[in-house]
Amino acid sequence: MDGQAALIFVGVVVGVVVLGLLLRGTEAQRLRRAWFRNTPLPRAQAEESLARHLMANKERFPGRTEAWYLKKILSDLKRDRR
């Protein structure tokens, strides 16, 4: 019985962790949300601006991940605000 209870407990813990990761989203999704929180533009303009920034960075730094480009864009935004 004790082994079975421990196995159930481990299963529940793993399930909670997996569910938490799924609800959190990917790194790129979190970074996109951060862009929209940190830019003062209306949503439609913010989306256009982000698309332009992504295109420019993809041309300048080819072969990187989507998350890398988004981190770069956010760091540039924060740098320019200083």
C-alpha cells in the first residue's frame, strides 16, 4: 500500500508540473506578451511594429530562434527607454 500511495503522489506531482508548463506557454509566447505589455502602442500598431522589428532582425542576424529575436527586440526597447 505504501508503494502504491507514493506512486500516486509522484503521478500527481508530475501531472501538476506538466500542466503548469503547458499553461505557461512557450518562451516565444511569453516574450510576445511582454512586448505588448511594454509598448505603449495600440494592439494593431504594436503587432505591426513587432513584425517590422522581427523582419529587420531576421535579415541582420539570420538563423536564430524566434525567442532570440524577441529577447533582442525587448532588450533594444528597454535600452532605448534609458
